[in-house]
Amino acid sequence: DIQMTQSPSSLSASVGDRVTITCRASQSISTYLNWYQQKPGKAPRLLIYAASSLQSGVPSRFSGSGSGTDFTLTISSLQPEDFATYYCQQSYSTLPTFGQGTRLEIK
Amino acid sequence: EVQLVESGGGLVKPGGSLRLSCAASGFTFSSHSMNWVRQAPGKGLEWVSSITSSSSSIYYADSVKGRFTISRDNAKNSLYLQMNSLRAEDTAVYYCARELEAGDWGQGTLVTVSS
């Protein structure tokens, strides 16, 4: 199975900050990488698909980059509604796998 | 509008069985692969199983292989997950989702395995 490792596991930041979350795959996955946001008690929300494509309706302050094994999710200017947990997920394999999550908290 | 509505969750004893359902609407169900993804309380997301549009290919996570069975009825726009030999570690919210890169998920149904 392809292992996905996110860093950091948790992060404290302030409104207006620029934040970057990284995700590393245990083998090359080309650009078959998705990013999700999840808030407590809610289903995950797709933010970015195919490593860098913004899902419809997602604010442009979210962006994704990377290919192969190393990927990043960047939030250019944190808003109060962005404090949540973020997951990466590979869809290269027929057995999809998620990263362990990054909890973004208010400083 | 795409809608996915899970049902069938509840409390079951270890070793017991449960069948989850997911009713789909707002898209051509028979043209899309479907997935089950779960989340244990306070934990991360874990993909459980997927099935292609015609049921020709089916995949399972190692943690459920041999115990869970995914199926679909395209005439009823429905996805199912038959869960047998349930364990405490299967306790989770179970979500159905269209192709994961499409971003369509249900609201989830809670399965609790406890004596």
C-alpha cells in the first residue's frame, strides 16, 4: 500500500497568516493527489484534486502544488472559517490512502 | 444536486452483522464508481472499499477483507456495505462517496460495536 505522511500533525496560526501543509507519498503518485478540509461532525470537503486543481466553489486562497512524492497545500491568508483538519489522499492506487491529518488551530 | 444518504448504522455486539445502505440521487449512478470511507471517533479517515460502475471490479482495505462485502443496485441507485464479524475497532462513522476526486460525500452513519 502507498503510505501518505503529512507534516506537521498540528499547527497554530493566526488570521491572515500564510500556511503550508506538506504531504509525502511512499512512492511516486504522479499528480493523483487530493486535499480535503474537515470540520468537527461534518463530512470531508474536497478542496484540491489532481494536486493543483481547485474544486468548484473553493476560495482562491487555497492552492496545491507538487508531483511525484512531494505535495503542498497552501492557504494564502487564513480566514476564521479555515480552522479545521486537513487531509491529503492519493488516488494513484486502486487502494486509496489518506494522510493522518493536520489540525490547524487558532493561535 | 448530488445527494448521498447513508442509513443502517447502529449499535451491534462484537461478532455481529450490519448492512449499510447509501441512496444516491442527482447524478447518473450507474456511470460512477463508489466508495465507503470510515472515521473512528477522534481519528483520521480510512478508505474501506470501492466498486466500479458495473461491479466488475471490487477492492477492500486489508482491515476489512473477508468480513465486509460491497455491492450496488444500479436500478435502485443504491450502494451497500454488508459488515460481518464486526469488531470493536470497526466502530466509526461510515461515509459513502462518489469517485474520491469528485468530492461528493454523504453525511455519514455511525456504527458502534460494543457489548
